Amino acid sequence: MRRIIILLLLLIAATGCHNKNVEAKAKKVAVIVSTLNNPWFVFLAQTAAAQAQSLGYETKIFDSQNNTATETDNFENAIAAGYSAILFNPTDANGSVVNVNKAKTAGVPVFCMDREVNSVTGPTSQILSDSYSGCVDLGKYFVQQMHKKGKYVEILGIVADNNTWNRSKGFHSVVDYYPGLQMVAQQSADFDRNKGMEVMESILQAHPDIDGVFCGNDAMAMGAYQALAAAGKANKVKVMGFDGAEDAIQGIKEGKILATAMQFPKVMAQTAANYADEYFKGKRDFPKKIQVGVEVVTQKNISDYIAYGKK
Amino acid sequence: MSLNTKNLARFQSLIALVILCIVLSCLSDKFLTVDNGWNVMRQISVNICIAVGMTLVVLTSGIDLSVGSVLALCGAITAGLLKNGVDVPSGDLYIGFTLFGAIMAGLLTGSAVGAFNGFTITRFKVPPFVATLAMLTIARGLTLLYTKGFPISVLGDHFDFIGTGWFLGIPVPVWISAIVVLGAVVLTNKTQLGRYIYAIGGNENAARLSGIKISKVKITVYALAGALAAVGGLLVTSRLDSAQPNAGISYELDAIAAVVIGGTSLSGGKGTIWGTVLGAVIIGVLNNGLVLLNVSPFWQQVVKGAVILLAVIIDKASSKNE
């Protein structure tokens, strides 16, 4: 036991020495991302880090694990470790404001990606994906494809996540105006493919005669499709997702999925990294907010798209 | 003739399940159908595999919080080996894996991770809660490393049989969970290892003094729990034809809930596999019923929590009455 303790102490001493020697010449850029438990955010974070790296900066990805308190720790650590800019994907529009302000006070510029924080003064710039209007467009396409009538099911993401409700509200802002379209079930599957399938299996027992399914992300849409396929209803029911993930793009090609909404994580991540670069070179007048459009992907225009972006 | 605790706990969960089914079939005419029955059975098969392993661990008065992450890790390894094999460092070669090889690799990984849990718990006296909590994070991290954070999908024609196939009119996942349950029942009731497990959970010091090799038994039990989590991972991956890096998050909670509802004491030494099976069925029926009735997702969480609480309160009250 004593030997292990000595070993540990040596290890701590070794790392301590190492830290002191890091008087980095190159500036360091931190990427703080809401979660790495979801391929979409992994892609966002890795693209941002890769872009910053290619511009000559040392980078590190911090995972907030969908927890605003963990995010606070990440900010404090990043500031303490001497990072000069933060490329930030917030966990919560309101909860994350404090963290952004903390960085601002420390003189570290914050560039938000994909998700917004409700603060005009805090972040240097916000490059956002407009989930709401993306789902408005999806809703319009849904209405058209359903010929304004039929029974449908909505499968929500994590119900404590504001993206879940942005998407749901955008969709309903259109679809609810058509009395012929009747929502027979609204259930959550936590953005998870397996839960998406299980929830769909159960819903099919209660409502074997549905015509459409709207899912809050592509993973759940793929799960719902598998449940429908197993029940022999895949041809009758129209499935829609959101994100533009690889499986769904493939699914649209094969006619399994009707449509998804393509967000552009690559564009957002690279813009944020470029902005940080320009900031270091002296630029200060950044647009406060940029909305990166969300595009509806269907079998008609699928040839223009690849996973997470345009060809 | 008086009922002993084991039978009483089993009895209570059974009554609870019957009441639940009666209520649900009154509220929805879609509940009590053959189709929906298979549905529920297939859906709970994963939780049953994990919860059986959890029961063995809890019987030794331990806990395994890492099962959800281990499930994801083993599913990912099976899927990855099946799809991409292993790259040979030099040259363009890679080692391909057969279906059998990939599945065995997944199961071995699960057992190895579980055995490691058992090793840290027995060798370094790390409390099971802490050791497996650490493994929860480690295994999830390894999963993300192995998959690079993205799902591994489209795994070939034969692999999906495990999760979606039928054999003699019964879904394959149900066969697998039935084999797991029967195996565990035999293990706990008929074998020496089973008796040792109960003895350790009942009184570890007495068990040690009577010559039982505590470390050996515990490492075996955690390895079994890991292997059963791997079986769960196999089922999930096969059903989805895709290994998701975020698979199995919070599955340990469903497994612990099944164990507790089934009347197994968290302080160890008391409980049965059949109780856990009933617990898993109750949770599965509840999940299914709440969706059939289109209950709001917010309320579903409240209801599920309340049922767990109620089950434990009844269990406590009745064991006092004895």
C-alpha cells in the first residue's frame, strides 16, 4: 500500500513539474461542448477543434455531460489553464449565461455554436442553428406529404432539453393548423435509437392505423422505422427525423425515411474557430448572431447532401 | 404452514403484477393481446439479462453500477469486430471476425471488465458502489474511444437474428433471457457457488470463517454480471442492427429497480431470481402501459419512481410482520 501511495505522489509531482513548463507560445483554444454522448455533438466539437488546430492553435475538448454545473467547472478550468478563447456549445440557454460572463470578465472571448445563450453582451458572437424554423419547414413538408389528413405520432427527445421543445414547437406551429392531422400519441424516447424503437412498438399496439411519425432526432427516427418495418408497416407510414446523421441520410436514399432536417455543424464549428482566429489578430466587430439555416432533406434533393452537411 | 420471506416477496410482486395488468387491460383494450405480450417480453429481455446479473451481485451485498456502460462497450466491440475486424499495424491487412468470434469477443470483454470490478473490490477493498461507479465512467469512455463517438451500423444479414428473429414461434431474445433466467435459478438454488453467494451476503465474516474463498466468489459474481451485461449489449445491438455509443445509459437503474421490486434485499443474503424476473416484468408492463395510454412523459417518471418506492415500503412492512 505504501509503495502505491509513493507512486501516486511521484506521479502528482511529475505532472506538477510538467504544468509549470507549459509557458505556451501558441495561444490555446478550448472547445466546451454540451455532451459527447451524441454523435452530432462529437462531430461539432471535433470539427471546431480540428479547424482551430489547423489555424495553429493548441486545442482541447471539454465535455459538459449535459450538465450546467459540469460546464461551470469546465469554464473555470479552461480560464485557469490559460485558454485564450472558448468555442462554446452551451448546455442551457439561461443556465449557461453565468459561465459565459465569467469568461468575459476574465478577458476570454466566447463564441457560441449551434445553441444560443440568452445574453446579448456575454458572448462575442453566436453562430446558431435555427432548430425552430427548421422544424417549421419540416412541418410544412409533412402537411404536404400527408395531404393534410391522417393520424400521426410525435416522438420527443429528452424532455428536460430545450432543443426538444424548440423542435416540437416549430413542427406544431404549422401542423396544428390542419384539423385533419390528428396527433394520436406524443411520447419521449430520450434521443435514443433503442427507446425510439420500443416506444414505437408500444404505440403501434394502441394505434395500428397511423400514417406518419415525427421524431426529434434521426436516431429515434431510425428506431421508429425499425419498429414499423418489423410490424410490416414501413411502406404505409411516413417517418421524419432531424439532424442529418449518416444513418438517416442513407435511410432517405433507400426510401426508409421520408425527410430529415439538415443542420450544418461543420459550417458552425469552422466559423466559430475562424472568428477566434480573427479575434486574436485584432478584429472586434463580430456579428452578434448568425443564424445558419436548417434545410429539409428529402429523396428529391438527397444527392446534394452527405452526413452532417452538403457535398 | 407459514410462508418464508423468499416466497412472500415473490407472492407480493405477483399480486402487484396481476393488479397492474387488470388495471391496464381495463384502461386499454390493446393491452391484453398476444402481439403486445410478445412486445413486452421482447422489450424486457435486455433488462432481465442485466437484472439477473445484478441480483447475483446484490445477493453478495454488492452493487454494480457499470452494467449500462459495459453493455454499450461490449455491443460496440462485437459490432466493430463484425464490421471492420482488427487492423494489423503494418500493411493493409486486417483480421476479420466471424459472427461467432465477434460475439465471443463481446462476451469475454464483459466478463473481463466484470472480473476487474470484482478484483478492485476484493483486493483493494474499494466499496462496490465506488468501484463500479468508476467503471461506469471508464467503460463509457472506452466505448466512445472505440467508436470515436459515432454509431457502428449495418452489421450484416445473420446478426439481426439474435435480436429480431423467431424460433419455434417465440422471439429469440425471449429464448435468450429464458436461458439466462433458468441458468441463474439453477446456479443460486442447486450449486455450491449459489450457497456461497447467499452465505457471503448474509454474513461475510461467518462465511470467511467457515472457509469460503470470498474473493474468488465475488470476482466470479461480478464477472457473471459483466458477461450478462454483454448479452444485453448483444441483444440491443442486434435489434437495432447498430451499436450506439450512448446505448444503455441509466440501464443500471432499471436493473436495480427490478431487483428491489422483486424483493431482494439491498443489504444482501435475501432474494430470488424469480423475484427479479417479476420485478423486470412489472417495470416492462408499466413502461408499455404508460405509452399505450399516452400518459405524459413527465408523469411517467413520477409513476415509475412511485411504484419502486411502494414496492420497497411494502417489502419492509411485511418482513417486520414476520
